[in-house]
Amino acid sequence: MFREILGQDKAIEILKRAIELDKIANSYLFFGPEGVGKFTTALYFGMALNCHATLDKRPCGACASCKKFLTFSHPDFLFIFPFPKDPNKPDISIDREIKSEKILEEYKAYIDNKIETPWKEFFFPKNVGIRIASIRMLEHRIQLSPNEGNYKICIIENAEEMTTQAANAFLKTLEEPPEDTIIILTTSKPSSLLPTIVSRCQKINFFPVPRELIEKKLEENKSLENIEAKMYARIANGNMEKGLRLVEEGRIESREQTVEFLRILITRNDLQFLEFVNHYRTSKTQSKLAEIITHLIIWISDISYFQNYPTEIINLDKTDMLETLYQSNTNVDEYASDLINFLEEMLLKLEGHVNPQLILIVIYNKLSKTFFT
């Protein structure tokens, strides 16, 4: 099943080698960008260590142990993740001790989403964290003997969300974990973890998934036209989960909004632009604007390919607009790279919660100056 994880050959090879040589570390830190397979790899690694199949076929995904891991029902598997406080018992983070029915429903909904559609985003209505009660539960569980498997497997997802108290308690757990326990932390923000936690783990680096692999996956699984697969793969920017989400959610709307924005730019209709900007007044529109900016980066790339590399163009159905923009300023070699850097900077500012309308105005003025002055 490891072959299902795309673009992480080095990480998979390290883990498979550890299994073959029976040199398993007690604690691992899987770190890298979001949506690139860290959690799935951790789950499959735990499956492989307890799989009933022959060594070369682990994890098989078919034996009783693997099936239980895939449904999160294996008695030797513990999954810890950030979720809201229970208002009725705020220091408890264990599903069997959650007293609030609403929080328990959210807890189970997150687990169900992880099992059935792991690429989908799940949003809790309140702030989340990994609290000390979860670490106390971990401490208790790892002192028990395995029920069915060779190892007890604990995955701590988004480990950077540990509270200070939880992180300090967890550090003690890492000092002398039982030999039959494997703890795997996943994070996209390793710098947010205590350095002492990081130093006690074997670090496995995960990388952005190559665009061609995302494109191929989308074409195979979602029956997309090649142009759509290329577009979504570019927008995903190395995040396989995001690519799958974009297809499933039909995020063509963001592309249509980008085309509308460019039409306004080309016609230099400032009044229409003000109406357009009005749709991005609040922070709730941040993700939509981020998609538009990502589309604009693709459009700038397409303009740079327009004259000499037409086969690399993504927006093939909009060549009339591409030609208009290209002819407006044919010095593409002088501005393309700077514009892409500028748009990427705007994405960072957006992530830093700069006003979306202000960012959109700055982009409009920058593009207007580049192409029409």
C-alpha cells in the first residue's frame, strides 16, 4: 500500500528499510508541507509494523489487523489530534470521557472524515488544541501491553498544536518510551515544536508532490479533461489533498472570478473593479481571494509561454485574452518573474491577515501599470 503514497519515495524507502532491518525508532517526526501524505504514511507505517502478511507485502491492507487500522478500530492504535475543549469538563480530551454531546459528535465526525474522505478539510467551530489530558491518556496507554499487535502505534497529528503544558508532559514521555510503542508526530510547522521534542525524534522529511504526479492522479481518479487536470495541479502547488478537494468542490468558480477580474483589467473599467472589490470585504473571503491570486500566477506563466512555448499554456481556452495581455506588453522576459514574485508576496500578506480588499487593489494597480501604461 506504500505505493499509493505519491511523491515521497525517500521517506517511504527509509521506513521500509527500517522494517526490513528491524531497526524501528520509538519516536518519529514526519514534517513537511500540508497535504503531501504525512498522516497516511504514518498510518500505513503503523499498519506495516502490525501486518500479518509476509514482509515484502506489508502493509497488505487486507488482513484483520490492517482493516482495523483503516477503520481506526485497532486496539493498539491511538490517534491524537487538536480539537475543542469540552465545556463540561475542559481538562479532558479523551473521547470516552467527553461529557458534551456536541463536542463528542464533532470528535466522531472528524474521525469519520479522516477515514472516508481524508482529503477534505474539516473545521471545528471553536479553537482547537492538544491538551495535557490527551498526553496523560497517551502515558497510560503506552504502559499497557499490546492487545493484538507487535507494537502500540500512536499518531499525534498537527503536533505543533500542543499546549505548553502538554508539550512539557510529552517531553517526559519521549525520554523513555516502552520498546513496544511507536510514536509518530506529524507537523507542517516543525519550528513551532519544542527543540527538545524534535531532537528526540527520528526526523522524516516530506516534500511537495510533483505537479505531474498530482495531474496524473487527478486524471486517473476524477476523469478530468487534461486542461482541467493541469489547472488544478498547478493551483494545488504540491498539495495533493488540495488538488483532490479542488476537483471535488468544483472550484471552477475561482477561475471564472479570475477571468472576470482580467476582463475588468483589460477594459480598464474602474467602476466595475470597485464592484468586484466589494465582494472581498471580510476575512471570510480570504481563501477565495487566495485562489484568484494563484490563478493569476498561472496566467502570468501562460503569458510568458505564449510566444515560444504554447504547449505549456494552461488556459488554452482563453488564448484571446492571453494574446491581448501579451500584446499589451511583449517584454514578458522583463516582468513575468517579478510579477509572479509580487503575487506570491501578496499571498503571504493575505495569510498574514492583511485586508483582502487592500491586497486586491494593490494587485489591480500593479497589473494595470504593467500592461496598460
